[in-house]
Amino acid sequence: MNTFRISAEEGQLLNLLDGLSELEWRKFQSLCVTVMAEGCQEEVDRSSWPSFISFRFRNEDQLLIDKLRDAVLIYNGRIAWVMVAHQRDGLPGVNWMICPKAMWEVRELAFQCGVSAGQYMAEHQPGFGLTAYDDLKGLTQHIKKYFKNERGDVAR
């Protein structure tokens, strides 16, 4: 298990996954981010950007991946979620992302507009971001229960 725990609520699913199998890398969309603007740090509200998590397991287990995909697929929350793989060119391992299905569906359109899928969603559906952040809590609890039922225990 990674000794660094994420304290932000939007990163709790990553803590859960790290308890199932050690993560080598992780990333998540925060409600508020710190950026550099004109040489100064500035807090920027990202609540209109949909939440997502990205991660790579240190030692990937296909059975765990399959179960995690199943857990995401059967979740019945306010929005639909997907788990998608990104093969790393020339590097070992697979980066995984769990994100709102709507965000995944606009990625090509966003690319054509020269923005990220998150930025595209923030501009065209600004209320969706907060819905996604709220629903991520439900998805995290669902996955926790799913793995507790599967293993008879719960991730750390």
C-alpha cells in the first residue's frame, strides 16, 4: 500500500484502489486547483469540470481489473461511469481512467476544439461537474461494498 493517502474527498476512490493493490501512479481532478498565473500561485475553481481518477497498478492483476470494470459497469448512480485503458507507448504498464461516460464520449469533439474533455464539459455543461463529484462518492461506496462482498473483507 502506498503510504501517501489522499485527503481530498474526490481522491478517496484512489485510496480504496491502493488498498486493493498498490498503485504506482495516480491522478484525480480536484474541485479546486492551484495554478501559476503571472508568477503567482492562484486557486482556481474546477467544480464545473467533471471528476475523474486515473491510476496504474504497480503489479496489474487481470482478475482485479475485470472485477473493477464490472463494479463500475453495474453502478446505478445519478450518472453512468466508464473504466478505460490507455496503453503507454514504449513504457510498461497500463494507465486506467474511471470517468463519467459523458466525458469519455466528448473526448474527440473536445480534441477538435483544442481543449480537454473536462474543459469542454465545463464550457458546455457546467452543472454536470458538481453532479459528477457528488456521484463519485456513491461510486466509491459502491466499489467498496462490491469488493467487500467479493473478498469477505474490505480494502484498507
